[in-house]
Amino acid sequence: MRQTDAEAMRVNLDHWNELAPIHARSDFYDVDGFKSGRSTLMPIEVEEVGGVAGKSLLHLQCHFGLDTMSWARLGARVTGVDFSDRAITLARSLSAELGIDARFVLSNVYDLPGSLDDRFDVVFTSYGALYWLPDLPAWAGVVSHFLKPGGIFYVVDDHPTANVFDEESGGIRLKWPYFNRGVPMISEPDGYGSYADETAVVTTPECGWSHSMSDILGSIIGAGLRIERLREFPFAAYRALRMMERGADGWWRLPEHPDLPAGAESLPFLFSVRASKPR
């Protein structure tokens, strides 16, 4: 890993250690609801991953583990991984409190092969994960490393097209590059808070990397995995732009555009890929 990328990931570690307790008390994550039995998984991934009962599942970039434990409630034998020590401590505490059989490993994605020996039936990652990774070919190599032959890799995440936009008065504007420039993009705290709590006071900067769809698919293919399905969706899992409105189904969408027919969708905000490792 390049020195600039390693430094950027250290910045992000401070950022996510700050976010972990903010998110844990937010309405967005609704920890009390989770404790009462609510699943944090969305219908897209439940449907597209399929049945997991009795299967081993590795969740990369698991934050403080609610999705990981939701998979456990569906019968999977789960391992969650995150580089934030505060998030992993919280995940372990919640799983112990609720009696959910889940293992949580403190590691960044790239170092994980040195910390974990298992192989898995399913490797899973979701919603805002790839932005934080500087090297997608290395990431995909880690995914392949941990998959059993015949195993399934599944990712649902922010669409790279939507990630180039920011908001301004009266509309949206192009702000970030679509193609990876090889250097991290740095965002200083702007008073917006977090996607999980817009009122939170966040003091740490963040660093991210743009990845085109060809980067994503090419990395998965290059790691020897076979893509079975690619889908794109015209909604987001969180309020990616402040003008977005939340529907009754829980997804966030742009208001209808006056230049498009009524009901027409304007931009993709999510994509999903299901891939398998050849036997």
C-alpha cells in the first residue's frame, strides 16, 4: 500500500472511531429496535444472497455489527471484520448482551489474511464500503482468498455515478471525479454531521477513493470470480443528498425531475453484484 494511502486510512480510523458511538445512539441504526428483534438487512441483499442457514458468512467492513448479527439471526455462522476498535468493541458487547453467536475480528481488509485462517461460503459487504478502500484489486483478492470454491460473494453499495454529485442551492452539481485519480479525496468536517445523524458534531476529516464501475467489475473478474448478476437501483439506503425524500419502502429518492416523464427515475444510487468462485 502506498504511503499516502496508509496515511489516509489512519485518518479514516480516527474518523470511524469518532462515528461509532454517534451511530450507536442514532435513530438511523435504532439499536433498541435491533435488540427487540428488528433486522437491519434490506430486502435487496436478503433476496439476492439467498438462504444462509447453516452457512459460514464473512462480513467485511461490518461497522458495529448489526448487519452481521442480522445474518446470524437468519442462521448463518458469522464473522464480522472492521478496522475501528471502538466499533468492534461495541459489536462484541452487543452480541454478548443479546446472546447472538457472532465472531468479530479487528483488522482492516488488506491485513485480514494474516489474522484469519478460515474459508467461507459467503463473503458480504454493503452500503458505503468501497469508497473507503484505496486498492480494489487487492480488496477483490482478499475476497477470493476467503471464499470456498463454489462460494458466493455479494456486494451492494453506492453507485459510482451518484458519488460524483454534491448539492447546491436549487440542484446538484458535479463535485468529485468518476475515475480514480490514484490519490485520496479529502473532506473536512462541514457541519453536516453524519449520514446517520445530520445534527451530530463530527470533528474528524475523512479520505475516500472514487472507483468506476469498470474498476469494480474488473477487480472482481481479475480475482478469478465469475459475475452472475449486476443490478442498478434508482434509490439510496440513506439520505445521500439533502433534497432526497424517503419513501414508504424506506429507500431515499430524488424528487421527480420536471424534464422527465412522471415517475421516471433519473440516476442510479445503488448497485449490486453477485459473483461466485469456480469450483
